[in-house]
Amino acid sequence: MNMKRSRKRSWPPELKGPFPVQELEDQATEAAGDAGNAEQLYTQYLRKLREAETKRRVALIARFFGKPWPQSEDEWLELILLICAGFEAPGFQSGLPGAPKKWGSLQNARLFADVMSIATKRKLKAYPAVQYLTENPEEFLNRYSEYEGKTKTKTLYDQFLRAKKRFDRIEHTDRRYGQRLSRKAAIKQEIDFYSAQADRKHKHQIT
């Protein structure tokens, strides 16, 4: 897949143009008016306008990557990682041959957990479970909303196979007691920790 061409097709229209510096400066000038402290007001208005526009654009980027507005440091770091990896910043690439560059260990763990969760719950094989993910993006916090369609479902399935291979390479232990887990118990632990359902449950407990 040509990543540059793909990004150009789906990039949010609001982000195709440059940051509207001149427009914001004009708005700040108009808001400050002819007051005695116009220069000070101009600086304050411009700062607020820039902050609001920056937040709006970051929210659009987060939505582009299928993420909500980050609520914690970990979520901010994850979004930054996705942006840097998605735009091929060298220091954020996995270096693994054949693996999509934007997939890190966390994304692989989530994909494996979501697929196995659906496969277990609905008694499906891996490919139909992956297909279920792509057909029901909101159920999985829009983690896979960009993989709709038969060709992209196959791409996501190939990524699942890589995630599964990674899972099989690791020796899994109980997070509380450190005891080695059976494969079945290890899969359940991944689901309980990384799946969209677990993430949703955790956020609900926090709020």
C-alpha cells in the first residue's frame, strides 16, 4: 500500500491548509479595538485564539487516528507515538521486516486481545473475528475504523497474524503473582487488560 497516497485521500479537509496565523491575528486586532491597552488585549486575545485553534486541530488528528481526546499522560504519549510512527519519523519505527511501521507493541496487544475476545465470545475463527472488528468500529473504540472493506480487512488480518506470532514468542506470567500462565489463561489476561471492552470498563470506573 502506498502510505503517502492513502493519507492524502483520508486526511481531514480542515487540516489540508496551513495554520491560519494571519486570520487569527486579524481577529485579535479586531477584538482589541482602540482601547488604551489595545496591545495587551491583542496579545491576550491572540494567545487564546491560538490555543483554541491548536486544540481543535489536535482533536482532528486524534480522530484521524481513531482516538478520543487524550485524558492522561499515557494517552498523550500514545497519540504522539501514533503520529510520529504514522508519518515515518525514523526514531519511532519498529525496524521489524514486513511489519507495518505504525504498529507498536501496544497496538499489537490490543489487536490480539480484541480478535481473541470476539473469537471466544462468538466462537469464530480468526479471520471472521477480524472482519467483525472492521464492520463494528465503534464497538472497539474506533481502533480499526480505517480498515473497512475486504482488502483492508485482509491487511488487518495479516497484522493480527504478526501480533499472534509476537504473543506466542513471549512467556506470559500472572500480573499479580508472577506465576507462569497456560495459553488459555494468558489469552484471557490479554483480553482483560488490552481489549476495547476492558479499556471501556476501566474508563467507566475512573469516571
